[in-house]
Amino acid sequence: MAGNVPLGGFRHVFASRNYRLFWVGQITGNTGAWIYRLATSWLAWDLTHSTAWLGLVASGAMLPALFLAPLAGTTSDRYGHRRQLMISSSGTFTATFLAGVCTVSGVMTIHLLFALALFQGTARAFNVPARNALVPSLVPREHLSSAIGINSATYQGGNFVGPTIGGVLIAS
């Protein structure tokens, strides 16, 4: 039974090749998302020295999830979790890439940063429900609770590690 499984079943969860690939993508994507959030906040402040713009940019990255989560869950169920995850991940990457290119090339403005934050936040709103719904299809049912625990720990770990890495990158 569950009590006899070494390490709470973690070994069995990572025995699934699909879950391992998913996990690597999740830890990379979530850490990157938090680096991006920190960097956009820092950039908003650097561009404007305005707390209002800082709040607007941060809200732009988070508010879409509040309003789009029900729609995102429905589309994920209707059109496929994997498909939605791939499309939304491409959206978050595109927003991040464009923000980097615009910043490095010197054309970044606060309005463009806000638009990119909204775009990234919208893509992320569709990413989270698809990502969470995909987990049960990646591992056998008897290891699902371990997979959900690992999924949660990975998300929370990215929330800690991402800003730490972002802070180091900004400082350097």
C-alpha cells in the first residue's frame, strides 16, 4: 500500500518518461516565469519610477488569470490539455522573448511592457489549468497523489528560486 512505497512513491512517479519530461518543462517554465515577473517589475520601475506603473505591470501579468480561468479550464477540457499547454507555453515564451529583444534594442516603453505583461499573463492563464489537468494522464492512478505533491512542490520551488535567480541577474 501507500505506506510501503519508498520515498512516498516519488521514484515511481519519475519512472514515467512523460512525467519526467513534463516536470523538467514545468520547473524550467515556472522558474522562468518568476524571473520574468521580477524583471518586468524592475524594468517598470526603471522606466518610470512610478509605483502606479509598477502596480499596473504586475497586475497585467496576474489579472488575466482571475478573469480567464473558467474559460481556460473549459478550453483545456474541450481541445486537449497537451495542446493548450503547448500553445500557452509558446505564448509565454514569445512574450518573454519580445520583452528581452525590445529591452536590449532600447525600444522598450512602459506601454509596450504593460502590453507584453498582459499577453504573458493571458497565456499563463491558459497554461495553469492545462498543466494541472495533464498530471493524471502522466502517471498511474496509484501514484497520482505523489505526482500532485511533486507538481505542487515544483511550483512553489519555482516561486522561490525564480525571483532569487532574477535578483542575482539584475544585480550583476
